[in-house]
Amino acid sequence: MINLSKGRGIGGKIKESAEDFIVREITKEGVVLELDKEYRKESDNGNFAVFVLQKKNWNTQEALLAIAKRFRRGRKSIGYAGLKDRIATTVQLASIYGVRSEELEKVRIKDIKINGAWQSEKGIEMGDLLGNAFTARIKGAEKSSELVEKKLDELNNTFPNYFDKQRFGLRNNNHIIGMKIIKGDFEGAVMEYLTSTSNETNELAINARKRLSEEKDFKRALEYFPKYLKYERSVIDYMARYNNYANALRKLPRGLSLIFVHAVEDYIFNIALEKRIKENDVELRNDELSCKANFYGFPDIENRVHGREGYWPVFALVGYESKDEEINPYEKEAMEELGIKKEDFKIKSMPELSMKGSYRPCFAPFRDFSYSIGEDVTLNFSLPAGSYATILLNEFTNPN
């Protein structure tokens, strides 16, 4: 991914500790949830306990499951508007079904706080937010207000809306697995999932993956594959018994398998956006798909029209229902290079993983920006839901 800005950045490192990266959710009403602040709403007789979750050194799902476990509730009982990082201090809306708010507020778990709870007839769902407000402490950065100001001028409150590397997995191969799935190469998808060692750091895992790649003996692999790789072991166990690659993939949680196919859409988007930036083609064209801003100043992807001044250019996240005229030429070029057609996203052998397609702004605004320079450089800003703070931070820190 290439940057939108060209000038030298301040360098430094981010997210070295949970205290270095603070994330405060912005609700659909435009309220920024503050740290250590109690929130109250009038309760109804609903079965959902909605609450404000504050945490650090937990990812969202793990924190909510730890809370749900106290009430003998499972994964399906929890709800959240957006996922928040583990190495961060975060505050967000969440919900649990079948729990009373007054009991929820009594929960005590290390590094988890409940900043108010109330009953509701409706739980929190993915996407129930406008965005997030960030405070990022950058350690080891050059303490130069001049460089920060130059970046601000160059970006003009806009940055590339790339998907960041976490969308592609720790081994950077989610999209590779996904491309094999949409092409019907289920053997290739299984073997890529089980045996790729890219970015793998655990020696036991590296050796196990390499050995399975060489021997392809699934029964024997159950003897040496690390126990903590539980999803891999479930696939291996199925292959050892039935030797059916497509059904072996079905042993994975559907959410994980969907991530693989989504990653293909995301990969196409990133390649296309990089091509666009290389061409210095950042202004909205008259014939281009676009969306207007909502009341908070963030792109409203549900209100799409073709090119209009002041609107945000939009790319399709390509699926089998994507309209040809809405697939940008940069995306068509990327798809041609990858050998992918929109029809590939209708996966006949695994229809549960098929993708209809959706939309995403090519660029995103950042607002409420401020900074301070002391022992470290600290940046404050707000971003729309789905945009990555790490992408914006890279514009400011990139020393090259």
C-alpha cells in the first residue's frame, strides 16, 4: 500500500502498550463514549442488557465471552457494534441476552469495567456505530510540529480507506485461501490454511505445518499438530476420517470461512485503490459512484449517486450481484490481473460462503484532529466506522 501523502513522516512506533492507544466509540447518535464515565438510560422490559464496556488488553469478543461466562451464557448471547483491538484501552457499546443490567454491573474482571447498563428490547448489532475517536501515543517519533503540520496540509483531512493487514490474517494468507475457495480449489484452500508458514513464529507450528505439507498424512498429523491450533486440528481430524476437502472447510466456524472470502474482496479493493493513488487520481469524477456525508461528516454509504461535487468516491466490494457499471476500471484491472470474475463469488459448492457484494468509500475523512508533543508525540482524531487508525497513522509516521 502506498501513501496518499508524499512528504517525510515523524517515524516512531505505535501500540507498544494498551495505554498508548485509546479508542472511544462514537454511537449512532453522535455521542463519543468517554473513558471512566458512567452512562445511564431509561430501561424497558427487554431481555437484553445493553452496557458500556471499558477494557484493556482484551479483544472485544474475548472480553464479552468472559462476562457472558459469569452468567452461563454463550457466544450467541453477546452483541457489539464494532471490534476493538487487544493492545488498546477501549470503550464501546455491547449487549448480552438473558442477563439483568443490575447483575451485570456487579461483574468484576481484571481490566474490564462496566460503565453503566440498562435493559432493552433490542441488543447491539455489528455496525451500530458512526465511528471511533482515537488517541495514539507515538513513541520514538521525531518531535517536529513542522512535519505534523506539513502532513496535515498535504492530506487535507483525507486519507486512503485501505483495509489494514489484520484483515488478511497473521499469516497474511486469508485472501489466498479465499481465492482458492471461490475458484472451487478446496484442496488448495485446506492445504494453504493448514500448511502455510508465512509469518508463523511458533517453532512447533512451523515444523508441524511443514511436515504435513510434505507427508500429507492427516492421521499422523493429529499426533504432532500443536493442541492450541484447535481449528486446524478440527479440519485435520475430519480429513483423517473422511478425506473430503470441501466438507473439511465446513468444520471451521462459518464466520472464519467468510473472512477468507471477504479478504478477496478487500484485496481487490486495496490493489485498485493503490493503482488509483499511483495515478494521482484522487478527485471525484462526474461519472463515478459516490456517497454523501452524514450529519457527523462521515461518508454515508447507503446514500449513493453518481459523481456529485462534495461527495466521496466509492468502490464496489465486488460480489456476484455487483453491477458492471459500478465496478470501477481500477477494480476491473485488478480482477483481471488476479484472474477473478464477479461470478466467482457465487460459490455453487459452498453457497453459504457466496458474496453478493457491497460498497466502500475509496477515501475517508479524519476529523477532530489535534496533537501534542512532549515526551512522545500524541495524535487525536476521529474516523468513520470501518476505517483503520493504523492506516492514517502510517501517513504521519512513515519516515520515507
